[in-house]
Amino acid sequence: MSKHQRTVLIVDDSPEDREFYRRCLFRDRDYTYNILEATLGQKGLELWQQHQPDVVLLDYRLPDLDGLEFIARLHPPSSENYLPVIVVTGQGSEAIAVQTMKAGAQDYLVKDQITPDRLILAVNSAISRVQLQSQLQLRIEKDRLVSQITQRIHQSLEIEEILQTTVDEVREFLKSDRVLIFRLQSDGSGIVTTESVAADWTPLLSTSHYDPCLSENYIQPFRQGLVTIKPDIYDGSIDPCHVNLLANLQVRANLVVPILQDGQLWGMLIAHHCQAPRQWQSLEVSLLRELATHLGIALRQAELYQQAQHELGERRRAEALLQEANESLEQRVAERTGELATVNAQLQQELVERQRTQQILEEQAQLLYLAHDTIMTRDLDGRITFWNKGAERMYGWTASEASGQISHELLQTQFPRSLAEVEAELFAQGFWEGELIQVHRNNTPIIVASRWVLQRDEQGNSVKILEINHDITERKRAEEQLRRSSERISLANAELARAARLKDEFLASMSHELRTPLNSILGMAELLLEEVFGSLTAQQRQFLHTVEQSGQHLLELINDILDLSKIESGKMEMKLTSVSVHPLCESSLNFVKQQARHKQIQLTCDIEESVSEIEADERRLLQVLVNLLANAVKFTPDGGSVNLEVRMNFLEQAVEFRVRDTGIGIAAADMGKLFQPFVQLDSSLSRRYPGTGLGLSLVRRIVDLHGGSIRVESQLGKGSCFIVILPWHPLLTQDELPLLSDLGMLQDISMQQALVVEDSTAAASQIKHYLAEMGATSVIHPVGEGALQLALRVKPDVIVLDVYLPDCSGWEVLAKLKGHSETQHIPVIIISVVDQRSRSLELGAVEHILKPLSRQKFYQALSQIFANVQEPNLHTALVIAAMESSQKPSILLAEDNEANITTTMSYLEAHNFRVILARNGVEAVQMAKRHQPNLILMDIQMPEMDGLEAIRQIRAYTPMQAIPIIALTALAMPGDEQLCLEAGANKYLAKPVRLKHLLEMMNQLL
């Protein structure tokens, strides 16, 4: 037989006494003991809190506490003295014994008088007394709780208050996690009507639950008073389905007591323990039994009370009505005669109103019957019960013929979906709308917009269907005609688009075919004029100038035609930037200066000081001014004058460009033809003054694209004035501050050396020139690799850095510079074609300048930087640029036109280049891989493989990815340049090519 175990805490500073108590306790035959020991009172209190032992053997004299202090700390003063403590002392004292017993100790022993049997007896007695006292206290508390709830039941008939008080008090008494009342429903489910739950657990109030295990097998035992006691839902004593339900409700231990009312199962009083299993005590079960019995009585009592209150209320109302009837009976008898007369009059009036209402209803029915649209009703089987005149006119069937017929069969109705789907939608939402195809009596199809409405009786049952149909056949025919017209318009638009595409293809082809021979003509003329093949006589030089001028004139004609085509097709894009007016006007005058000097025409320019910048497309605005100035010089006799005037129109916020001449003037009758393409005002003028008649047409269209206007003031024989008015919106962004007019603002900059990271020779030379103007020296390096080491060695005052470098990104170089302690303080200016200012500033740059670089922007950036720098560290300027090769550069020329081959090869060889020739795209790829040239000149239109595909294949070969490629092509249509650059070309030149321009571009790339 196994022994029960007890836990004993021995608090004594004497090891001999503790060992003696241990030996005594181990002689107990009925119990085994788990001994806890402490030599100090504080340690003993900690062991009490941790283990809650069954009994404590407490030495009265301890080094830190005496026995009374120890007992006082075991519980607050207000609690009952039910502590299982036995006080032991070396000397017997009745006073000490009385004090300890009053403090809550269960016994008092003198150490010299302790024997094993006496100690075991004292331990058993102490534990028994504490248990009896606890049970007695629980029973008293239970009786108090039952009495309190019973008293409330008798004092109050508010059943909700009684139920809530019950669950609150029971949960407090049981110290459980949840107590609830579960009301059973007729369908086997139930609802939580009242609940008391701890804060850590999910509330179930007003929730409904269905327990599949709660069958008739369980309900009948509950009716007979069954109480289910489940210490642990996982002990296997309940069905798995019930376990799942309780687990979902966070229940671990369950106690269920039925609530009976007149022998029927009303519901259940349920206690839940959620945090751990729990052994329910018989006292706790007894409490819930008694409370369930009282709750059943309270429920019945409340029900009877409510019933009595209802009956009492009904009786009082009846008595009041009877009393009122008795009191008013005599008065009503007296008034009856007068009332009968009044009622009779009212009946007469009501009869008249009914007749009028009946007449209105008949009129409305007649209107429905005569309505133009079809109005019919049919029963749920589809048989027609009402058929108005509109239906007779629409379908040709009379009401008598249609009545009783199934409407869908009579009218041969075609539905957009199946009839079953349509009726399902009708019955679901009460109506249906859609288009139907039906047939007239003469077999003519009719398209109708139909609306069905479901009609119901007072009980909500469907009884019939009202159908209203509107003939939309003519509207549908009109819509079909409109659709066909739209298709024809779409086809016409497609034809127009095709015509525009064919025109573009024609212009592209024409441009190519004209530019190819022009390229050879102008190239050879340029070679000969430079006397590459020997000296020229004066007559030869004159003839060559004539050839060159004629070729240039033909090229201008081609460009004008292409520009006009771009504008008319909407493909010309305006690149608006901030344009400085003074340099623009000087450039335009330079274009006509030689022609004016030849005719001894005086050129003047007058620019108002308030006009400095304008927002415009610089190249197109220059084209406008050059066209107007060239016309003015062309039509002005020798010795005349041409003036360019720029004024600000503050009223219209616009800039006016006026080109005034003393030429032949324009007749008023010719003003209307002035801006028409390919038109000159007089055939005789066409012979005297050469031209295409496109210049002014282009001018007007470019001005229109800028949102401006152009007008002419002229007198025949006295001269003309062309006035261009453009909106004035100067671009002032954080990247472009007002331009500097001179170097005065740089006088305070103390800088002698700078570092510029740039792979373009032209760009590096430009920066080097700007620095030289300030007295700073320059060092050139072509790549990002080694830039940090060079900066560490030179220690510049400022670093100028390009983003696109051959071997790495400029942002990587910037990160390295800012990551090194010796270079992170040096200001860095980013100069790039990439407009990502925010990224540059985030990485540590002090300024980001967008290419193309101008002197003013560069000096502004330096001025802003050094205005904030107290003392530049050192006096060094470093420029990193492309290194020039001392070897003779090799050029791969891919070209199939013999004239262009001869011209280009001769020119390049004369300028110390080694030329490798490929006559098609396949040869170009092969030659490039074999010779690894320094630069490739690639024609685009070649046999076997075009230049675009050749560029792509060259770029796909890793060793050749860095070789510069210039695309040379007679293609000059919109998007051609972008196609070449996307394929991998570095630069794009449209034929005919000026050989000097080509040479400059090659030197930049090399």
C-alpha cells in the first residue's frame, strides 16, 4: 500500500535538532515526508512562499527573527489563524505558548520533551485541525453565499440581476476562471445568457453554441439531476467532439449542474477552470447544486410574477375600459341621434368619394390599356392575363387572341440568356431589365427594351408578372448605321495613317538617296580646298567653292523639307531650356555676316538690357532668326541696312524679336501668300533671288510650337519688318542661377589647383581652359581607377567629377573619396549628362551641373563653394581626362559607296590615320574582331547586314564594348538617331558629313 507524501518545513538554526526531527518523522508508518530546511527565519519565509508546505516546525529563537515575527509574516493580520505551524523551544514557558497559539500556531512543544511519537502526533493533529478549520470556513462561506443569493431571490424579482449576482459570487467563491449560465434552446443549441469571466480569458456572453454530443442520451440524465464533474477534459472520460468544443472555449476543467424548472431542463450552471486541471471538491459541487435549485425556483417565480403582472395589467385595463364605458354610456346614448345623422352624411360623402376614386381608377386603367408601349400581365406559368392596346399595335394580336397564350411562345421571344436564368434573376431581385427580340404577327422581328416587375400579394407570395415593352427597333438600326459609319471612319483614319507612313518612308528614302552623293561631293570639295592632294589655282579654288556652296544649298533644301515634314506630322519635339539672348543674337548675325559684307549691307543689333534669357528651344530659335536675317539680306539692295532688335513687352510678358530691313518691301496683295510653303511672291523674284520658299513657312511653324506669333509690317519699295513674339518664361532652377557676366565674382576665390575626373578630351580641355582663366593648373587622367590615390598625392582644392567613366561609375569614385579621411573634406562638383542632382548630393557632392557645361555655371558653382570655405587645404588642380595615344590610330570604315570610300579614306589617311575598309556589315564585324581598331565609322544602310545589326554584334563582343562607334547615315527621319544610339553607337552624323566636323568628333572620342 503506497503512502501519502507530506511536505514539512523545519526552521531551526541547530543542525542537531533538525536531524532529530528528521529521524522522528521518518518513523511515521502512514506518511512519507519531503523535508525542507532553513537556518534563518527569512529563508524559511521564502521556502514557505515557494512550496506551501503542509506543516512548519518553527524554532521560537532564531538568529534573525523570533517565532511571533515569523508567524506574523506568514499572513496579513486580517486573515484567520489557520496556519499549520508547530512552535518548538528549548525552555517551556506558558506565556510564550499562549502568545504563539494566539498568533495562529497549532501546537507548542518543548525540545527536551519531544519524542518521535509525540512529534508525529503533533504534526498529524496540526494538519488535521487546519484542514477541519479550512473546510469549516468554506462551508460557512458556502452557506453564507447560498443564504445571500436565496435572500436576493426572495427580495427581487429582477431575474437578470439575480443571475448576474449568482455567477459573480460563485466565481469569487470557487476562485475559478469563468462561471456562466447556459440557456438550452429547442433545437439542441444553447446561448450564454449570463457570465462572469476573468480578464485573461475570452468572454462568451451572448454567444450561441451547439454541442453535437448533447443528445437525448445526455438531456434525460440532466433532467434527472445529473452533475458532470470533469477535473481534466483530456483524461479520456468525455467524447472527442465534446473535447474539441471545450478546448475551443479555453476550458481545461469543467463542472456542470442542471437548472430544472417544473421538471424540465431549462439550462445549466457551469464553472470553467481554464489555466490548468482542477479537482472539484464535494463542497463546491454541493454549492452549485443548491444554487441551481434556487435558480430554478427563481426562474419559475419570475415567470409566474411576469404572468401575474400581465394578467393584473390586463384586468386593470379591462376594468378601466369598463368604467370608462359605463361613464360614457349615457352620454353616448344622448349623442347617438346626432351621431347617426353625422354618420349618414359621412357615408353619403364616402360614397361620392368612392365613385370618384372608381372613376379615376377606370381612367387610369383605360390609359394603361391605351398606352403606346406594350403593357401586359401574365401568371407565373407565362399565360397572358392582360393585353393593352399598345400591345395590339406593336404585335398585331388582339387582346382576345393573346389572352391565355404563353407570351414567350406567342411572340417567339429570343432571350439574351436562358429563360430559367432570367426568371431566377426576376425572383431574386423582384425585377428584370433587358433587350429582347420578338416577332410581329406578320413575322417581322421587333427589338424591345423590356422591364419585368414581380407582383406579390399581402403575404409576400408571387402572384403575377407585369411586363412593359418599348419598341427600340429603329434606334437599334440607327446604332448599327452609326457603328458602320464609325468603322468606315476608322478605315479612313487607317488609310490616312498609312499615307502618312508612306510619306515618311518616301522622305527618308529621298533623304538617303540625296545625302549619299552629297556626302561625296562635299567631302571631295573639302579635301581639294584643303589642298590635301596638291595646290590649287585661283580658278580651281573658285570652282570648288561653287561646288561646295551648291552642295550646301541642296543640303539646306533637304533639311528644310524634313523639318517641315516633322512639324506637320507632329513629330518635332521642342527642347525648352534657358537661352541667353545676347549669344543667340550674335550667333545668328554671324551666319549672315559674310553675305552682308559681300553686298556692303550694314548689320546692327540692339538688345534691351532687361532681356537676358528666354525659355525656348535654342537650336530652333536660332533657325528662326537666321532665316529672317538671311531673307532680309537677300532682299535688301547693295548698300542697305538690316537691324536685329530685341525688346521686352511687359504688358504681354513676352519678348519681341524684330528683323528690319531697307529692302524691296512686300505688296499688300501678297501678304496672304507670305508663309505658304514652296511659294515665292513673284516668278521674277524666283529668278533674281534664289530660294525654296520654305524658310518663312518653317519660321511660322516653329514660332507656333513655342506658343508665340509672327507678323509683318512692310511698304513696297521701302523695306519690311518681321516681328516674332515669344512668351517670356526664364528658367530659374536650383541647377541654374543667374548667369555671370564676367569673372569679377571670382576675385575672392583662393584656388590654384583642382581635380577634374572626366574621360572626354573635349570636356576636360574645356574645364582646363576655365581653370586656366583663374590661374589654376590642371592634371589629366582618363579613368576612375586610381583617382583616389592621385587625389591623396596631389591634395587639390576642388574635385570635378564626371559620372560616366570608361571603367566605373563616377558615383563609385565619389563614394571612395568621401569614405577616405584625407579626401572627404575636399569639395566635389559632379558634371554629367545625367540629371540626378539629388543622388549626387546624397553621396556628398556639393554641386551637380548638367552638361553641356558653360563658363557661367562652372564659375557660379566655384563661387558658391569657396564662399563657405575658410582656408583651402592645398594649392593643387588636377584634371582627369582621356590620354592621347602616341601611336597612329586605326580606323575601321564600314561603307559600301565607292565615292564615299574614296573621299573618307583619302581625308583620314591625309590626317595620319590608318584606315581598315569593310564593305558590308558582316565584314565590319569580322574586321573589328580581327584588328581591334581605335574607332569605327559605321554606315547604316549596307548590303548583307545593316549597320545597326553590325553595331549590336560588335557591342555583344566583350573586348570591343569600349571601342567608340560613329554612325554615318543618310537617314535623317525622326527617331533615326535614337535607333543608332540604342544599338550602341556613341555618336550620330547625318550625311552629307563635313569632314572637319567628323575629324573633330573622332578626336573627342579618341
